[in-house]
Amino acid sequence: MWVMVFFDLPTDTKRERRNAALFRKHLIKDGFAMFQFSIYMRHCASRENAEVHVKRVKKHLPPLGHIGIMSITDKQFGMMELFYGIKKAVKPDMPQQLELF
């Protein structure tokens, strides 16, 4: 599973900029990586693990702004096409899934 967090946060005042920076720092601390400036993503081993990280994101929501959280499967993530201008981009490496018997 992949958890993606999309956000558009106000940055007009010093307090709003601080809240936006703290929200991004919480995402990074929880293992999210920047996909685009306002889109962060994290790979999770299972749906249950994804739910844990979604709860952590919700715990640190800033008071203002628009935030979206989406969970998608590895297969759905693999169907994404990425471009840098006209050139097709290389997809980020997908973490190896460990299997326990």
C-alpha cells in the first residue's frame, strides 16, 4: 500500500508558515517522502499499517488549509505515468516486500 498526503496550506502569516512547516516535518518524521512540493507519500507493508500512518497524519493536521489523504495499492501506484516536461520520468524504487513464514 502507498499512502499519499496532498495539501494546500496557507502561508500568509508567520504562524501559518510555521504550521505548514511543522506539518511537513511531522510527515517526514513519520517516514513520508516528498513526491511534489505539496504531495508526500509513504510505502506501507499492509492496509493495517497504512491505517496507522493515516491516523498519525490526522493527529497533526494544521488548523487551516486543505488536506487530502489517499491510500492506493502497489499495482495502482505502478500504473502511474510520470513525466518531467516531455521526457518520461523514471519511477521511484518500490521497497522490497518482506515475507515471513
